[in-house]
Amino acid sequence: MSSNESGADEPVSNQSALAKLLCGNVVSDGGDIDEVLSHLSASIDNVVKELVTLESLSDNQISLFAPFLGRSILELGCTALIARLDPFRVLLLRECQKQPNYQIDKPNKSSIRWQGDVLADKVTDLWADKSLQNPTRALLGDYYKKLIWSANFDKMLDAIKDVSGDVWIADLRRKDFERFYNETLNEFSSLYSQLSKGIHHELVIPLSSALDRETTRRLIEKTVRNIATLGLIVSVVSHALNKLDIPEAIAAYQEIQEMGVF
């Protein structure tokens, strides 16, 4: 582990606002979880750079590439938030994937999965199973809803109460937690499904008719906004890794909104 003269790890200074809000202030050479977050931060930055280039592409090229970039943001963002809230889960996967017998040419459960790590089946009674055997740890599952999102939503609202002139923040203030959570859950599920249509080529109609320039622009805008909002809430979660100061998190959130997409 490299350190500066004061003993603190050197922060990576060239993160985009989106990478910073989702991964926190990553360090250039830290421990295992820092390596994971640095990798995710660099990957998000690479995708952001590609998003900027979409403006110059033809409609056909946008239909081919934009859904992939949108889903990349969605998946990388979710993995980064899981790493900050539940680092053991990510470290366990990391070690498994480093083993010599890990096979990338076969379906493998030792990876972040959309169904299971991000979304999960409904749990009707969180505390019915007194032994808590295999409770879901999905990012938008019911235990996270109770212990993370609900517990910190009002704290986030309090942090942004004096921020003015910001559309995203003004929209957040108009929502109570149940509305926010239900809209977020529906958006994540819908965005993943719609963006996937452009990756798996399951459509038998021209791709550009379903995922034209305006549609993909709207999907990516929603993706960036939804994942950034979760990142903003994580900035007030007490046990989250690599937390940003609240003013820094709000500034990053505003910069992401101003950045827009292609």
C-alpha cells in the first residue's frame, strides 16, 4: 500500500463526477476493496467517455452501441454501490474469480447477478425466519429497503434541503420514501429490460425502430439519474465505504445532471 507523507492513501484526482459519486474517493493503491472500487471507477469513466462520443455517431450506430453503454452504467453503478455497502460480498467474488479453476467460458454464479444481487423476490415478513438463513442481500431487495434506503432517505432530504435551482433535487423533495422506492424499483427493472433488447438482439424488427436516437437518449438519462440518486443516498449511509462529504456528493450530483448525455 502506497501512502503519502502523512500516511494517508493518495486519492485518484481525475474521476468523473459519476464515478466519484458511485465509487467514492478511490485511492490509487489501497487494499483489496480499494482495488475493486478503483477498477469500477475507471470502468465507469471509460463508459462516460464513450457516451460523449455518441453525439457524432449515426442513428444506426447509436442503436447498436448506446444500449450497451447504458446497461454498462447500470451494472457498474450497482456493483460499485454493493461494494461500498456490502464489501464482503464483492471480496468473496473477487477471490473466487482469481482462482485458476475459474472458467469464463461457462455460466458462473460467482459474479454479480442482476436477479439476486440487485433485484430479488419479495419478502413479505422480514423477521419471520428467526434464524435469518440466506436473507436476500440484493441492493433493491426488501432488507436493503428497510435497513439502508428507508433508514437514510430522510437524512438525504435533510442534507439537500437548502440546495436551490436544481431540477433533480427539487423532484426528490416532492417524494416521500415509498413513492421514491417504488419508482426506483420499477425504473431499474424497466431500464435493464429495455437496454438488454439492444444487446441480445432478440428483436426481429429493425433495432433502430425500437431503440432510436431519442429513445436511447431517454433511457440513458434515466439510467444515469437513477443510479446517481442511489449514490447520493449512499453518501449519508454511516457504514458506507469511501464516503464523500455531503457538499462534495451534492456537487457531483449536480455536475452529473449538468453533464447530460449525448
